[in-house]
Amino acid sequence: MAGKPPKIKPAHTKNLDFNAGTPHRPPRVDPPLPSVSHRPDPLLSFWRPDSAEAVEVISVIPSLMPPATPDVGKLVAKSSLEDYWIPASNNLGEADALGIRALKQRQYVAVDEEHFVQVVRDAESGMFRAAITREREASGPLLAPDSEGRFWYPVDHGRTAALFHRMGYSIYEFSEVTVARILAVSGFDDTLARPVDSRLHPGALLQDTLRRFRLDQTMGRTEKQDRAALFQAHERAFELDCDENTLQLRRIFPELPKTFAEAIWRTTSSAERLHMHNQSGIPRRVAEEALMVLRAIRLARAVEGVYLNAVSHPDSDRLALHMVGRLADWPQQVRIEMRQGAFDGHLLNAIGDARSPARHVLVRQDAGYAVQSTDSPSPQTVNDLPSAVWSVLSPSQRKALGMTGGSGASLLQLIRAQPLPSNQAVSEVLGLAPLPYIYEAPFAPRRQAGHLRGGADHYPAAPKPVADRIRDLYPAISEDDVATFINERLHSDPHGVLIRLEKELAGLRQELARWSTEEPPHPTGGKAWSVDALAEQVQRRQKFSAMLQDIWQRKSVSQWGYGDYQFLSFFDFAGELPRLSARFEYVTELVLSAKNPGAQIGAFLDSFPNVQQLLVTGVEMKVFPPGIFQMRELRQLMLRNCSLRLSEATAEGLSRIETITYLSLEHNPLTVAPHVGYMHGLTELIMHDAHLSQMPSGIGGLKQLNVLSLENNLITDVGHELLDIPDTQALFIDLTGNPLTDVSRNRITQYLEQASMDREIKIIIEEVFSEAESDSDSSERGYWTDSES
């Protein structure tokens, strides 16, 4: 009953033209099967002794063992970079976090104590490639930093070539960039999380990925319109050629590819094979294994479709749209929705602010995408997702993203140059449920603890009760709250929810620990920190990190004891606030105040989606933080002295936050004032010392507005909207310190003189108050809210 082994074709060799493009130096050639390596290859670090596939592969490749002499690998690395060496020099300046130094708009990295190499970012892979100044295009090897970030080394494909050869393929069939993509799709690097269970058959996944990438390369030589159909035809022919054993598995799981069905069959026991021979069904363990493999295949195929030109799949497009939203200069005010079949069909994915007026719907159809925008009622049809996204961007937005081409190909290049999202992120994009607890990482140490493959000689500890796991997450939680948590949060998927929270807490601790020890840039520029000053910075960051962890665990960190919903921090460290993957969903009041210059907001606010009161003072942000657009219940917003500038786009986005009742943006070089007419509940608008040359639009329709502070700006004309406000509205307007024209002053004076006897409005254009009156007015203006009381 033994199954047939997979058909492995002999490796196809190609005559490579090594002289093309590099006439000035000998070409770089990687040996096909090197026996040494200067750095452990990540490819085979996943294989564990308990995996049958691992035993099979390693037993026939003895050269994959680490070299006995560590210096040999260093000699190989040095010889491949000798043509690019530059003597070490103090003129190169300080290295950044990646170890890169800059001089005259060129970048350099250290390869040893005495030599540097000029590097250029590779557009396809996103990695850095060695180069020399006179080259138009970098021709050197791809480089990567070592674990300490001190020296850089050439990316070594020695062990990768060995494993490719073992599976019937040659590494020279693919470019360096394609090899990196194959490994990432297969889960053999740190980009996609490695499978934690041997039943996911990583060897089969790699073999299947190699086959499909090579087929896609072959299809690249055919007409573009025929590639997808030919690819599918080859796939159907391959999948139909299977034996009876794998066919029995595929009768129950029709979507299970042949390569994985064969791998599952090879790992079945004699009793399981006898069961499948005598009965129509399959054993429970084999069924669970097949389900896990199907999940892994879906994740891999989604990632794979980002790179293959002959494949178009909804999962890949959903992931590609997610990666578009992660581009550094992507305009967050642009809302793009991907829907299935119709403009009101099932929402596959979306990026951008849901409240943005610029909304575009991409309807996935058999022949491509139909694109409909708010400013263009008639839909247009395009062939693929990158072209659809490209078509809705304005020329200025394309230029800001660095897209120089006239089609979606330039956007596709940007997508492919990005690092792949994590395995968990891909699962969330596809809407997959969390993995069952039994398949999580604790299995790995259990198997390694004993000698039997299944871990039967080791008795794992019984899992903790649910209530104890909740108390580990939230130490201050009461018994009543534990019961409430179980009833409200764990009623459908208790293991999945708890695992997600445990992973989130562990990730938060790791991110904060890493951030706490980073050396921040000195506020004075190139000056270095002294040892004592740097130690003090680390201590201040650790204190801030401890407060963040406490608030995530629902511990009150407020000195007033308000509770875990409020996070207040008055800090004095420099550098950017931490970028966190955890979400503080129950924090509704966030107060941040920097005592000294040099603190930057970064992406910190992205982790607080449910904030209702956001008060930030002295923290540099320069541009309006996109995380604020996610705060659906935001009521009070104060960004004071934050070096904030508003563009037309961010001002438009701010104007759409209709829930705001208190808006304070003073002491910022705003330049542009947002429209406030949609903020119907706005009571106080504070924008003094904000470099404004015009009155904010929309104030005429705000019936509840009682304070408008615009002093010390550059306003010359008050316009007509201000004087259309009823004089019976209890409104205090301060325009002192503005270069108002005589016409505007006369219009204000005339407006006040013609007001009714029950006038409540008060407009101040000159500082004529006594000190007592000024104090009284300041208290009436109320630059705070009643939450202070």
C-alpha cells in the first residue's frame, strides 16, 4: 500500500552569460554546493530532529553541517567584496539603527574593522546591494546586517542551493530576488512565521512553491492574455496525475493539492493506512492534519499571488491592498474598498479612513475590476488590482509615493519591495479564525523534551484553568469581573481569545523592552549622549514602559485613581514614542505631555482606537497623526505646541471628525485652518498663535459654540460668516494680535453697534481690559472642559 513518490524532474541547467552588465570586473558566482558558510542559513534552522522530512533531507546532505573552522566563512565573505572595499574613515559619520552611514547622499556599511562598502537599496527586494560610485546600476551581492548590526555580509545561498537541488531544482533557475520570495512564501525565513507543528509539512510547501514559481517563469514567455489560462491548465494536469492512496485523501478534501496529500500519506502509520483501506473515511488525526495543511496552503497561496504574474486570486488581492495601505507615504485620507461582484457586495478588504469624502470602490469581477469613485459616477474597468488602485490616485499622490510609471506596474513594484506581513497579519486580512490552542507553540518544546517523535515519553503539564489565565493577564481583576469577562468575551472561542491576548501581552513586553534600550537621537543634533545621560534616558523609558504595561493589564496608573480607562504621562525622555502592535481599546482618556523638547509622537496613537479625550502637549508630530482618524468616539482634542502643520488633505480629514466638542490646536504652525461646520456639537475652538491667515470656515452654523480664540494669528479679513452669527448667541471671540484691515475693524464695530439689547456675543480685537477683567474673561473662556472638575 506504499504510495508512489512524487515525480521529480532532473534539474534544468542554463547557460548563463556572466559577462553581461559587468564588463569592468569578474562576475559574482555562487558555488552550487558550498561546504562552508560564514553565517547560519535560516533555511534549515527550522528542521527539527523529530520531523521525518528533516531526517530524510539532512541525511543525504552532509555538507549542510556548520564548518569546523569558522574563519573560512569570513574569508569567503571578504573575497566576494574585495572589489567594493573602501578604507574606513571618520568622515562617514555616525551609523543609524541599521548600521548605515551617510556621506554626500550616499550610504555605506561596515564589512569588517577596516573596510566599508557603498550600498544602494535594491528596488525589487527592498534589501541593500553592494555598489561602486561609477556604476549606473548596482552589480554587487545583496547584503544583510549580522545579529549585532555591526557588520554586513553577503547573503549566502549555499544551503539554499543544496535544498533546492535535493528537491529537483537548481537555484540558478531563479534570480536572487525570486529565491528570497520562494523562501518567504514557504515560511523558511522570519518574514512569515514558521509553522509550529511538523504536520504542516514545510518540505512539501517548499517543493510546491518551487514548482509554481518555475511554472510562472515559464508562462512569462507566453502572451500576457494567455498566461493565466495556461497556468491553470498545467496545474490541472499536474493535480490529476496522482495515485489511489492520495486520491482517497482528496475525495474527502478536494482542495488538498497532490503534493501535500502525498506528504500526509507518507507520515501515516500502518494502522491508519489499514483503516483507510478497510473503511471509506479517514482517521481523526489525519483529518485534523489535513485541515491544518489546508490553512497553511491558503496563507502561502495568498502571499505567493503577490509575486506571480500568471495568478490572480482574491486572497492575494486582499493582501496586496493591505500592503498598499502600509506604504510609508500612502495618503490615509483616500478610502478604497474592495468588494466582490457588485458595488454593494461583500467587503473583502478596505484601507483609509471610512469617514473620508474621497471614497473609491473596486469591484472584483471575472475580467478584472470595475472602479467607481465619489467624483466619477460612471465605473471604469481595469485588469488588475494595482492598476485599479493606481487609477484612483491623483498625479501628486502618485508622485509622493515614488511612482514614475504610467500604469499599475509601478505600484506593483512598490508592493513587492515591501517586507511581507506576519503570518498572523495575513490570517487577519483573510478573516481566518485563530488557531486552536492544541496547535500553538507549546508543542515544540514538548516534542523536544523527550526522544520519541510524538513526545509520548514526556508528560506535559495540565493546562491552566481559564480563570487563572485571565488573572495572569489582568492581576487586579475581581472575581465578579472574571465571571463577566468569561460570559462576555469567551462565550464563542475561549481558547482563541485567550491565546490572542497572551500573545499580545508577550509582544507588548518584547516591544517595550526593545524600545527602552534604544539610544534616542540627541535633541541638539549630532551631539552624543554621555554615559550618565543615556542611562537616565533608559530609566525614563523603562518607567514609561511599565506604565503602559500596567494600563494594558487594567491596572490604574492615575495619581487621582480614576481607573484603568485613563492614561496620563508627563515624561522627559527624547526620541519617538514606541510603535506598538498591542491595542489599548478600553483607554478613553489619553494625556501626554513632554517636559523637554525632542519627543516625537510617531505611530503611538494607532494603539488607542477608542480614545474620547486626547490631550497632547509638547510632543512633536509635524503632520497630523493618522491614528486620530481611527478614534470614532473622539470628543475632546488638544494638540498644543506640537510643531503641527496641516495640509489641505489632513485639514479635510480633521473636519470630518464630527464628534469633536472641544478643539484646541494653539501654538502650532498650522497655516491651514480646518472646516469646522460638520462639528455640530463644538463648544470651544482654540487656535491662537497658529500662523492662520484666514478665519476657520463653518463657524456660522455652530449653534453651541461659546469660545472662539484666534488671537496672535495673521488674519486680515474676518469675512462674512463671522458677522452672520446671531448676536444673541453666547459667544466670546478673541481676535487680538491680528493685523485686521480697517474695513474689517469697521464692520465689527458696526455689527456690535447694531446689535440688539439682549446681545450675548462678545468680540475683542484690541487688548483694552484691565487685569481683573482679563482674569475674569480667562476663567469664562474655559480652555478646558468640565472633565477637569
